[in-house]
Amino acid sequence: MTGLVSFKGSFYAYNSGGSAGALDLRDTPFSGAYDLGNPNITAWAAATRAYLTANPAVNVVVWSWCGQVSGATAANIDTYLSLMDGLEREFPNVRFVYMTGHLDGSGEDGNLNLRNDQIRAYCRANNKILFDFADIESYDPDRLDNFMLLDANDNCDYDSDGDGSRDANWALEWQAAHTQDVEWYACSAAHSQALNANQKAYAAWWLWARLAGWSGEAE
């Protein structure tokens, strides 16, 4: 998102507090938890409750996983979903954004995808808001191939020839075929590639805009 400001301009500016008309985005403000699985799979809920009680102006909460969905059981995910639903009921003026876990190379039949599908199904059935992290990591901007089905991981490595070994990288391939600073921008991307981070930044702003009332249609 920082790179997007340089690439597209100050319309996409953000800071903690929302000064100068920017989006108020408070990254990792919680005390007592670091993500949905650290230090455990429940601490984030208490941290959220304490933060919202002390900061009543906050109207959106997004928690992400690190790698914990890969090893999660169906019961673990049910716990996550139940805690999120409970917080929504407790804080009805706050929008809570659900999240899938990042790709780990285990493919369509892997536990990660099964647990991500569990989260997706719950969100569809209960009209929840989902930032589908894994889906973003599954496609390049042309969306011609689902690289998750080719055992892609969060670094965008995938198995191009079906021999069981990840031998190609969809993000680097797309970047090489397209002009930097016109179609994509270089940026820091933890555990991944710049193009993947580009897509996540655009998706995040789409999310913020929809939550703020944008219809999703060009104006």
C-alpha cells in the first residue's frame, strides 16, 4: 500500500490517525496478540475487545493469519469463526473482515485449501466480509490460470509441468512480460513478490471503498 501511493498518487495515502484526509489505518495496534494464531488461536479476540473498548471511533477490524491455517483443524477454524461472530454481535457498529490463510504449496486437496474453503463457505452462508488472501495469491492479473491448483505457494512458485516440483514463478513471469512503472510497481513484499503485493494493495483499497459505501461500479 505504501508503494501504491507513489505509483498512483496521494489519493491512496494512509497513516495512523487519518491526518491530512488520509485513510486512518492503524497497523498492529493490539496488545496481547500478533495475528490470528500468535500466541494462540484465541488471544486475538480478547485483544480486539480491549482495543475497541478503548478506541470507540474504530469502525473496521481486520485480523490476518500467519501460517497457522496450514495446520489448523476444522474445530480450530470453527473457533475462529465463532469468536469473530461473537465480536460482531458485541460491537455492532464495527465491520469485521474475515481472512483466508496464505498459500503453502499443498494444492487443491491440501488441508490449507480445505480450511480456506471452510472459511469461505461460512462467510457466504452468513453474509460476512472476506478478504480472500489465498485467492489473490492464486492468480496473476490476467486470471487465466488458478496457480493454487498447480501447488503454488505464497512466494508465487508453482509446478508448471506437473512433475511434483515447483519450477516456475507466476509473478516473476508476469512482471517480466509487462512494463514496470506502467502496469506494475516495485515494492517490498514479505514472503512474496512485488506483483502479488500490488494485487493485495488494490484489493485492500477496493475493500476500504466498499466498506465506506462505494457500489463497486465505475463512476
